[in-house]
Amino acid sequence: MPDVVPISEPSTEPLTLALWTAGVINRWRVILLCALAAVVLALAAALLLAPVYRVTVSFAPNPSSTSKLSGAISSLSTGALSSITSGMGLGSAGGEPTESPAFYAELMQSRELLTRLLLTRFPDPRTGNANDTARLVDIMKLRSSDPRRRIELGVKQLQKDMTTESDVKTNIVKVTVSNPYANTAAREANAALALVNAFNLEQRTSRARAKRVYLEGRTADAKRDLGIAQERHRDFLAGNRQWQMSPTLASEEQTLAQNEDMASDLYVSLEKQVESARIDEFNDAALITVVDSAVTPVKPYWPRYGLLIPGALLLGLFFGVMISGIAAVYADWSRREPTAARALAAAILRRRQTRTPPTVARRA
């Protein structure tokens, strides 16, 4: 009678950390292959992709005369006086919102400013001739032939390539620009500062001019009212030589004299305000203070081989350990559940066979 071979039962031993670690170590070839593949891919990307140059500029917005006055009143106002000046709109802790660093940081990302920057001409780095110029939107590699679509894509690309950072304490705005061309990166950053200067000059000058024009109109009205008051007072004195003898005439003369004095005081006050507005119009036209301008970078910001290769190596080791760990867990599951593992393998095999196209019979 032949010996009966006992059927081995599936192992129920649980997967411990030590067994999992041993399974990962036994698959060291997979880990090494993943690490080498990651390094090769990183080097290929560094060689195939264009380098990126990065420059940083910084500036400080100059406060206008109104903001300086508001800050002085704010610092002097305490208690009830502070609430009164705040209600009048003269005292404000934060000053003008359009003169804060956060406003200029948002301005650098605005569509209007970026569109003007895209239409600015720079020396074309794609040609060897230094006299050749091209618009920034033409220098950028945009996949569109429609001019409007190119501007739209260019604005989105600049919003990614241009980052801003504002510091309320130091009142400084930092702008970082990235570009595949070193000279274009520096010129682009300086051109962005020039556009901010132009916006600052345009907005502040128009606001100060509007204030001056309004005050000049009020001064002209006050001068005309003063002339009318003086003429009425003069006609009264010419027609009433003995006005001191009549209480009614004396009261009327006093009223006319008071009206003339009030018109004169108003006219003198407005004249002073007009002169002050002219000075403010000149002062408020001051440009922003550039702290650091852009210079042409020598070394590209990317690729950095000192960070790229170690980073790719660590990433490849991570994926290798993860794949080996998954393989160790699957091997343990197959050992404990051989029936389910065979069923899963058969299902995968059948699915591959259904996807394989039928072979074409050879002609005789």
C-alpha cells in the first residue's frame, strides 16, 4: 500500500516587522534599480530641459503727503482726540491702502501690469545680434498663434514665474523673476520696477492734480466773492457819508465789513491750500525707492546638481523600499492564502489574454 502524502495546510504565521524587513532586504536589487532609474531620469531631465535663471529685486513705496499727515495725526492722537480724527478721516493707523506693500505685491500680479510687461521689447536672446529686439510675449515659448490667446497664456505664465513677497514692518516688497535666459530675467525684473514706477507716477500725479484743480476753482470763486463784498462795502460808504450818525446804517456797515473780512480770510486760506497742493503734487510724484535692482545672474537657479542627484537618489530609494515592501506583503499573503493567490493570478492572466489581439494566420 503506497504511502499517503499529507497535504500541507496554509501557514497562519503573521507577518511581523522583522519578516517584512527581511523581505525588503532580500529584494535589494529592486531598490538599487529604482534608485539608479531615478538618478538617470533626473540627469536626463537636467540635460533636456532648459536651465532657469532667477533674479530678485526689492523696493519700498514712498508714502504721499496725505499719508504722512495721517501718520503724524495718528501718532499724536490719543483717547477722545483719536476717535475724533478717525471720524474726520484724518487719522488712520494703516495709512492709504494703495500705498501699502501688500497693494504693490498684488499690483505686480495684476493682469494690466503683466500685459504691459509682455508687450515690452527686450534684446532677443535667441539671435546672436545684440541689436535685435523682440517683445517678451514673442521670446516666451507659448503654444498658440492667436495674439490674444498668447497674451492670456503669457499672463498666466508670468504669474507663475514672478513671485512677490511684502513685509509690513520694513515696508519692502521683494519680487523674484524666473526666466530661461539670464539677460532677459534681469531686464524683465527691472522693466517690472519701471512699470510700477509709471503706475505710481500716473496715479499719484492725477490724484494730486485733481486736488489742485479743485482748490484753484474754489479760490477763484472766493476771489470773486471777495470782490463783490468789497464793492458792496465801498458803495455803501460812498452813498452814506454820515452812516455813523444812524444806528441802522452803522449796523449795516458792520455787517458788510464782517462779510468782507470773512471773504478775505477764506480767500487767503484757499490761496495757502493751493500753494500747498502744488507742493504736494510735486512731492507725491516721487518714484518708488529701489533697494536692490536686478543684475544678470551667472549661475542658473536650476538645475542644481548638488541637490538634484541626492534628491533623486533618496526618491528612488523611497520608491524602491515601497515596491519591495508591497512585494513582501503580497508574498506573505500568497503564502498564507495560496488558493486566493492562484485565483487572482488566473484572473489577471485571463484578462491579459482577452486584451491580446488574435494572431493572423500566415498565408500558405
